[in-house]
Amino acid sequence: MDFLEYIENRSNENLEELKEFLRIPSVSTKSEHKADIERAARWVAERLREAGFANAEIVPTKMHPLVLADSLEAPSGPTILFYGHYDVQPADPLEFWTSPAFEPSVREGKLYARGTADDKGQVHIHLKALEALKKSKGKLPLNIKIIIEGEEEVGSVSLWDFVARNKDRLKADALVVSDTSMLARGVPSVTYGLRGLNYYQMEVTGPSQDLHSGTFGGAVPNPITILAEAIAKLHDKNFRVTVPGFYDAVAVPSAKERKAINSLPWKESDFRKTVGARGLCGERNFTTIERIWCRPTLELNGIWGGYTEEGSKTVIPSKAFAKISTRLVPHQDPEKIAKRLEQCLRKLLPKTVDFRFEVLSTGKPWVAPFTHPIFKMAIQALEKGFGKKAVFIREGGSIPFVTQMYDTFKVPCVLIGFGLPDENAHAPDEHILLENYFAGIKSMAIFYSSLAQI
């Protein structure tokens, strides 16, 4: 049976299997989900064995387990490493989900659940594509190595350690990843650039304990006020980051690349609709698409302290906290940026408070040429699977493992995403368009089949 027929005949079974995967609340950021994380790892390993990967194993780490598998039955063929992750973001705030986050629901051609787009749905696309090739042909026409982790949403620390210790085991001719998005509906895409990501947490302490705001107000430092004032000074009125040295090494895209980016079938009106804000803002002299793909940013991700429950409680809080992220572009150094941000904040804060700054994770940016034949094969496979013209894009998000693998092995990294920018990854009502899910399975089966010719 032709592998495309095999895929078509199993569409309903594949969808039901994906729903089973999505029901596992494998939230890596919360310790209460440790058992769910381990259950998800077992689920992935079992599906890989069912797909024909006899060498599928779960590798324990200090945090969350890795799932490894391989099929090395093509001595003269290329070796491809596929990477994905089975962990997901927390579902909070739960009240904004139309249907429960871990109870998959199909509405108007879309599958809703946490992890549909990021990244369980996309991982499942590859599992089903490889299964179709294996079952219809008897064996895979190329060598495949698979590594699927459970810590992508918390920095991939265990994965980085594993790669450093197992370079020979992971060595391949190319890396394939599906943890990105298409440019838009009907525009299948290959991503050639990602921003890097640093994530920080800070703590400001004023008085040694919460104090009555009537008795002590006006005489003691308020950590929330002081922290908010410092954060407000991290941008100027033109939305440029004010941290000294922040832009020193920033690589600006060439005029040719800027023209290509701004010529893509990307509509700012669609972007504004997705955002749902009254208007857009950002750094001057750059278009919106350049700002989100090619420019570095600093964002406040959370701030808390004091009393926030129902009713009133008149206190001057002892502590205030904030979480900040910086998205980085070539050639910014994550460690230097972290140091400069800490130095800047320490200068902005008065000596009446204590300050604790913690770097929770770092990740380098990645931009690579797409001249290797594998990129042309990826474009052709997408065009056959979707019946649409495919394009090359950059993306504002981050995948630390891509940079690590590129730096370690110096091989092409092919990022093929099947989500859409408005599918609410990391937000309530995350979903994936089912037409992309099904076309994605076909496209990847075509792609892996064609790679045997490299």
C-alpha cells in the first residue's frame, strides 16, 4: 500500500490517538505534574515502538525523562535526527478556556487542548509520518534518530547535559524540528531563524515584614512601587531598551533580506486581529514583522507582591517580585545581556532595598543559510502535501536545542512548523487547525521519503 493511502485510511485513528496524548497534563513547570510527565514519556516510547522503532527507550535525568529511539536500517542512506518535546505550559488561567485544557475538543475544524500546537500535535505528525513509511514499505528508506524531551518549557537543562555527553550517539547529517508556526493559513513554511531567550526572576525586599500602611506609610520603602519604577525605566518613549550595551552587537538584516521578509504574504491587519489590542507599538524605523523576527526585546512577564485577594488589606509589602524575558538576535551574547540587565537594575534601585536577581535560563539566537539541498526538499514536500506554495520565514520564538545542535554538529537544521500564529500556544484555547495536522503528516512522509535520495 502506498504510504499516502496508508495515512489517508488512518486519519480518524491518528486523530483519536493524538487526543489520548493531549489528555496527559504533562506540565513541566509544576512539581505536582511529575507523574504526568513520566506518563507522557512512557506514552511516547510506546507509540514509537508501535510505529516500528524497536530501539525506543526512556532515559531518566535529574529533572524530566528523555525519550530516545532510532532506526538505522539504511547503511548507505543519510541519518536524520528529529527533535520535539512532550511537555506543555500550564493551562492557567483555566476560566478562559472554552473547553477544559486537557479534554480535547474539535470545533469548526480545529482541535482544542493544551499542547495541540506546542508541541504534542507537531510531534505526533512526525510519529505518524514515520509509521506510515515503515508500515507501508517494510522499513524506513533512511536512518532516523529521535529525541523527545520533557523540559523544553523550562529551559532544556537536562537535554543540554545529555547532548554534551552523547555527541556520537546523536550525530546526524541534519536536524529536523517541528515546534514553529506557518506564516499564515495556506502558507506552509520553513523557518531559518529564531530569536534567543533569556529568562530572569527578581526579588526586591524593603521592610523585614509586611507593615500597616497607616502606621508606617510615608516612612518606609515600598518594594512594589520601587520595582515598578525601575521596570518602567527599562524602555524609552520610542520602545528601545535602555539597558546600556543592549544593542551593541545586534546584527541588522541585509537590505535584500528585509525586502524578502516584507514581501511575504503576511498581513499586519491579520496580526492586529490576532493580538486583539487597540493598536500596535514598537521600535521606530522597523516594520512590525521585522520587530517580531529580527529585533531584540525586553518584556515584563509577571509582577506580584503584597495583598491581591478579595477585599482590602492595607499593607506595605515586605517583598515584590517580577519575571522578565529578553529575546535576543545575532550576535547578542546571552551571558553578557544577563549581566548588563542585572547591573542596570542595581543602579536603578535605591539603597533602601535589597535586591536578588536570578537567571532562570539562557538561549542563543539562531539564523542559518538555507542553501543545502535538504531545504529545497522540505519546500517541495510541503508544496506536495499542502498543494500550496511554501516559503522561508524567520520566527520570534526560541528553541534552545536548535542552537545547541547547530553549534555542536554544524549540520543543517530544518524547522518545519504546522501551527499558526493565532493558535494560542501558551494561552487559553490553544488549538491546531486539523487541515494542517493531516496535511502535515502527508508532507513529512513525503519529506522523509525524499531524503533517502540525498
